[in-house]
Amino acid sequence: MKTHTWSIKTMAMSRLSIKHILFLIVVIIALPALFIIFKSGIEQRNNAVQDAKRETQKLAEAIVSEQKNLIASTRQLFIALSQLPEVREHRSAELQAVLIDILSLSPQYSKLFIADLSGRVWASSDPLSVDSFVHEKRYFKNALASGLLSSGEYSVESNAVSPSLNFGYPIKDEHGAVTAVLCANLSLAHYRKIFESYRLPKGASVALIDHNGTILARAVEPEKYVGTQSKKEILQYMLEGPDEETSIGTSSIIGDSRIQTYRKLILDGESEPYMYIRAGIPTRVVMGNSDAALLKNLFIYSVVLLLGFILSWVIGKKLIIDRILVLQRSSQRLAAGDLNTRVAHEVGSGELGLLGQTFDEMAAKLATRDEELRASVKNYRDIFHATHDALLVCDEAGRILQVNKAAEEMFGYSRESLLQMTFEELLAGQSPYSFADALDLIGKSLEEGTQQAEWLSKKQNSEVFWCEVAMTPSGDLSKREILAVIRDITDRKEMERMREALLSTISHEMRTPLAAMLGFLEYVIENQVKEAELNEYHQIMYKEGERLNEMVTNFLDMQRLKAKISEYVFIPVEIRPLVEGAVAIFDGPFTKHVIVVDLPENIPPLHGEGALLHQALVNLISNAIKYSPEGSEVVIQARLEDDRAILSVQDHGVGVPAEFQEEIFNLFYRVQSTSTRYVAGTGLGLSLVKEIVQIHQGHIWVESISGQGSTFSLSLPVVTTEQAG
Ligand code: ADP
């Protein structure tokens, strides 16, 4: 659980920036010092309070002992006076002179006098007070009651210079009976002198209070407070409290917090104190020094802390943050593709230096990898585009994602259009070559690996063609994409068709003459045949044999033609000799047609292979003769159209019905009609011509009206000036 909390805290810390972490470290290091400063500050305060307590106690004690001395000396004075014969013998006038003498020597007393038991003053240092009565005064009554020295209270006498505190002392005869009371008025101005002799701490106050609570003397502002009443509750508090006490409380007069002490003074034989001494020092003054020291320490601490922050910031920035920023910037450059970025020389040594070196090594490796990757991508792209097979990358739904040039050429769409399409638009569509079948195949290749199939596809111009498709899962398997390699197999299919056609022709066409020949031979061998009949049979067999021979020769010519395409050497072939050479084969005594050759002068030579062109012309003239009635005209013409020569062979024969005009150029194709049925042929002649024309980058076509005749035309290239040069 603890580890958990700790790790949460560490995680929270790890979100801080380095700048904040540095500050945090400084704060953590600085905290104990702050604690020590506060602790010692508090201790200093406590010591100051203790010192102040002691100070006030000492002050109070000093006044107490001063007061006790005063009491003792007053008592001694009274004892000495009581022994005087003037007192004992009641010699009023003489005693008065003595009292005046004593008073002049003892300025602390403002008046000395003696009263009889009734309280009448019979002798006094102040003649005016003789015969006055003091029987109601506390000091008089208590002196009589206790038989000991007793005190009075604050009093102001009409003729006195300053207020006073009075004392009474009973005079006893030899039997111990009280005969008179000696009295002394202690001048309160005397206390002022006492206080002045003390050096009081700043703000300290000392006060003497009589039993009634009247302030007798005060060190601070005596004029204002002497003679006034101190607060009742304070008097009560002191009365009820112990004889002496020191506490921290609120000053009765000033109202601030102070350390105060009081002492009760009680005369022998009395139960109630005749005087209270209170001394106090404001805590503000007491703690002033320690507070000032604390503030000073805090100030120094703050300055040091601030310096610490600044130093940690400057050092941290220079040695850590700036170097990390360099690393960060380089990382960003690296991420943006700048693989040549290097950082070690900027970072310096230490751990960050090591990091910099590692970064550089990483960048270098990355650069090498990138180069290799680029090379392999280029390779892949080159292969992708250079291959003759169409390559398509598509997803599971058949959407096309990537295509090569061969695909564009094969299907006749631009790359942009292909990338907007699905497989569906490239398929012929009918089952088992529908889009659904293609998606099945894609799915199967994704599940089981490469799948191969022959497919009927469709080009942009709606031409349907055969292709062979190999589908392989491509790249990242999770993407579920496949690479389709598509090869146009029209030629192969054509070859297959041709092979099948050949086989069927062999079985139908070639077998027919063979069967006829064998039939006749068998008949001749098994039967006695007459000479004339035999002759006829021989002729039939010869014809059939010839047809077979022609068929085989044509077929072999065709095969040879296809096999030798690359070996032909194209040279200028003059048209006139070419045409005349072909016509010569048919133009003889056996000729039953009128062969007309109509060639323009100055027609440039053809660019081609003479023997092949001769063969083509021979085939066309042969057909024209075969499919036109005897005696009709066969016209061979030539004309120039741009850089091509148009050679045409025209007849006035059966013609080719419009619906067959395309097909007659296919291998083994023959028009089956009443007009051609009896004309021997192989269906190979025109295929051969077409093949030859294609080898010459030319083309062949027929214009014909059924029953009226046909014109077969060849468009062939003539020698250009460059070729001639
Ligand atoms: P064949 O040996 O049958 O003549 P070809 O390939 O030379 O074979 O001709 C194919 C078919 O074209 C012929 O069977 C014929 O029906 C038609 N044909 C060719 N030339 C002519 C022509 N000059 N006039 C009419 N029909 C022709």
C-alpha cells in the first residue's frame, strides 16, 4: 500500500518540469533551515519571557525590600521616639521641636505627630495639626488594636506638599499599656525618587497600591495615575491570590499583553495587606528582540533561498535544461526526417553527453536504415511499376488502394480513376467471375495464403479478356490487404483456342480429304474398277491430296511465320515488281480470268520483307480468282495515302456477306454458303495474310457487297526518307 502511494507521488513528481524539480529540491534542502530558524526563534522568545519574568520579579523584590527597609527604619524611629522623656512626660512643646528636627533630617516623612488614646494630636511637626483628631484613621485604630506598627492608606492632607501614606505606632508604659500613638506621614514623593533610581526596562511599569486599591506611586506617568483607583477586579485578584504571583496577562491600564508580577506587603499583626506592589513589562518589548532576531534570520534565510533559487535556475538551465533542449530540438528534427542531425558536440560530457552520443549513434543507424529502406522501397516501386503484370493492392472489401502502370495500361483506366474504384468494375461480372466470387477469393487468400485463378476481366472500353490472377496477403496482416498480380492471358487463351480449333480442324477438315482418299482407295483395291472410272477416282484423290497438302503447307507457313517474327529483315520492297511477281503465278495460258494491274508511277517502295508480302498478295489474288466467275476481272491497284501504300485486290465474285466480313480473317474460318460451299479451301489463307500485314504494322480490311464482288485492301508502310537515307 505504501509502495503504491509512493509510486503515485513519484508519478506526480515525474510530471513536473526540470525547472520545477530543481526548485523543489532547493525547497526541500531549505526546509530544515527554516524549521531550525523558527525553532530557535521560539526558544529565544521563551527565554526572553523567562528573562522578563525574572526581571519583573527582581524589580518587585527590590521594591519590596526597599519598602521593608522603610518600614523597619520607621519602626526604629518610632521606638527611639517612644523612649524620649518628652514623649513619656507629655511635654508637648519640646517634643514638637524634636519632631521638626527629625523631619528636617528625614525628607521621606512629610509629617510626624503623636496622638493620645482619644485620637487627639498633642504634638506634631506641623503645629497646625495639633489638636486635630485621628481616632478614625486606620493606622490609629489598628495600632491600638494590634499594639504593633500599623499602616493607613493614601491620603491627601490640606496643607501637605504631596500625598502620603500614614503609619501608626502605639507607645506603651512599663506595664505594656498603650498610652499614645506615634504617627508618621510617609511622603509619596519619596517613591518617585526610589523609582528614578531604578533603570526600568523600556515599557516596564511599577505601581504601589494601598489596601483600598488607590495607586500610591507609579513609575510611569505618576501625575496621571497616582491617587486614582486601580481596577476592582485586579485588587480582588491580588487579594484572593497568593502573596506573590507572576503571570502573563493584560495590563489594566494600557490594555496590552504584558508579563506581570505582584507582591503583597502585610505588617506584623495584620491579616490584610497594607500595600500591593505590581510590576509589568509588555510582551511586545520582551519579545521585540527575539522577534527582530527571528525576522532578521528569516530575511537572511529568504535572501539565501532566493539566491539558491537563482543559482539553481542558472546552473540548472545552463547545465541541464539547455542541454536537454538541445537534445529535444535534435529529436524533433530527427522526427521531422532530418537524419543528419547530430548533437553530442553540443551536449558535452557526463550522463547527458552519453545520451547525446547514444542519440547520434541512433541517428546514424536510422540514417543507414532509412537509406536501405529507401533503396528497397525504390526497388519495390521499380519492380512494382516495371513489371508487365498488372499489380493491384486492395482491401477486404475490394477497394483498390494501389496500382502500377501495367494495371493502368491493362485496364485502360488512369491511376486516379482506378484508386477510386473497386474490383467489381474490372470484372466481366458473370458467375463464376462475379464480384462476390472475387471477394471470396480475397477472403480465402487472407485466410489460407496465395490463391490463383483464371478470370474474365473487363477493360474500360468494355472489352472482356482473360487473365490469370494470383492473390497474396500484402504487408501487415492486420490491415487485411491483398496484392493481386494480374496477367493478361488473351494470347495463351487464343493459342489454346487455336490448338483446340486446330485439333477440331484436323479432325474435321484434314480428315475429310483423307477419308475421301482412303474411301476411294479402298473401293479401287476391293473392286474391279473400269479404266475411265479409275481415272476419275484418281483425279478426285489427287484433288483431295492437294487440298490436304495446301492445308498443311498453309498451316506450317503460319506457324513458321509466327515463330520467325524476330528474324525478318525489313528492307525497301518496290511495289511494281512485287505485284507483277505475284500476278505472274496466275497469268498464263490456263488463266480463265482477266487480271488487270493498275499501279501509279513514282510510288515509293514498301518497308518490309519481300517474300512475306509476295505470299500475302498471292493469297489475295488466289481468293479473288477462286471466288469469282471465270472471265471476270481481277484488278490489282496501289495508291499512296500519307506514308502508307494501299494495295487492293478487287474481284466481281460472290462477295462476303457483311456479318462475316470480320470473321473471315480468323484461323480456319470459312463462309458456309451455297456460293462458296463447292470452292475448295482451308480457312487459313486470309489468317496468313492478316498475320503478315500485322508483322508489317499494317492492317487489312474488306469492302464487299454480297453477290457483286469484294475488294481486299492492305495498308502497309512505305519507306520514309530517314529509312531511305
Ligand atoms: P479458303 O481456303 O476457304 O479460301 P481463306 O482464309 O482464304 O480460306 O478465306 C476464308 C473465307 O473467306 C473463304 O472461305 C471465303 O468464304 C471468303 N473469301 C475469301 N476471299 C474471298 C473473295 N475474294 N470473295 C468472296 N469470298 C472470299
